[in-house]
Amino acid sequence: MITIRRAEDRGHADHGWLNSYHSFSFANYYDPRHMGFRSLRVINEDRVAPQGGFPTHPHRDMEIISYIISGSLAHRDTLGNTKVIGPNGVQRFSAGTGIAHSEFNPSATEPAHFLQIWILPEQQGLTPSYEQKTFLPETQQGQWCKLASREATNGAVKIHQDAEIYTTALQAGEQRTYALHLNRYAWVQLIKGEVTLNGHTLNPGDGAAASDEQLLTLKASQDAEVMLFDLV
């Protein structure tokens, strides 16, 4: 079964410096029908204005992943990390017993466009940690590029949950498949372009929950970038 979450139906918050769309309930947006999917708790599509940013704020007991679509983000946290991450970069921190951080757009001219993702950890009270990696665009061409997993294989960052995050880039007319193992679920988020997922058309910002599906088939009608979550 494929259940579509349309981009225009998401929650929305415009703070001037931050324009954010929420696939699931977040902050002042609350919808009991959309509280997450399996261990996936948050997908926010954020655009941060030049020189704008999130002041220092705390988190705990959450796996927080950012995927940079364009622009860059500067990160600072109470573990002593001071980092900047750019396009195709993945930043992961495990909040665990508690961490505080700030993020801002260091550019004076270019907005930062990224996906902010929260995944529930498989246990609470983990030791806080931070990691980031940049994936070359060609790693998405013709294949699924693994960004994050519990085992941190194939260069992925490590998350403390039985979940995997992939991206792929498709050219117009190209097709990509993904096989789901028994008792696994998937969430597909379209970042750019237009695709069909098992016959359902997805446009930018659309998401789709896949349950009781053995094979996911994506066909691109335009050049596209797709993120896929493989979840238990």
C-alpha cells in the first residue's frame, strides 16, 4: 500500500529568516494523523535566509540528521564541534543524554536549503556524538547512495536505529527499483523533479509511505532527486 503525503498539505511556518514545511507534526504544527512514520519522526524542508539561523537550543534522545540540498550550514555544539557543511553533505548528531547546538547560514547572499530529519533512537540515554560526511553527486547516479545506517556501511554515517537512508538521482526517462525485505517499510521523499512511485505521481516536497510492498519502482518524467528511508 502506498499512501501519499502531498507537499501542499504539510504544515508550514514562515519566520522570515526560516521558511519551513513539516511532513509531520512539529513545533506549533500539530496533526494527530501525521505524527511520524515508524521510527521516522520529523522531515522538515527548511530554507534559511542568508545570515539567518537557529540560536543555541537543546535536544535529547533523538537522532538528528540534516541533508544539504543547496547552500551551506554552520554548526556549533556543546561537544566542541564547529563545522560547516555544504551541498550533498550529511550531518548527524545523536542527542542522547543531552546536547545543545546552533546552526546558521554563513552566506551573505545564498539561502540554505536542507532537509532536517529526526529518527527515534532504539534506546534512550546514549552518549551524545556528532558526525558529518559529504557525498559526491556521482555516487547518486545510477544507484542508491546510502547516507546513514545503524552499521554505517559503505561510507554512511551511523544512526542508532534499525533504519537506512538513501538518495538517488534519476535522469528523465530513467527507472530505479528498491526491494523491501519482509516486515520492512519505506518512506519516499521527493527532493527535486517529478517521478512516479508504483504508478503514483510525486512532485517536489511530496512524500509517500510504503507498507506491505515488496518492490518500489521509481520512474522519472523529469530529472529528479529522491530520498528513501528503509524502516522496521
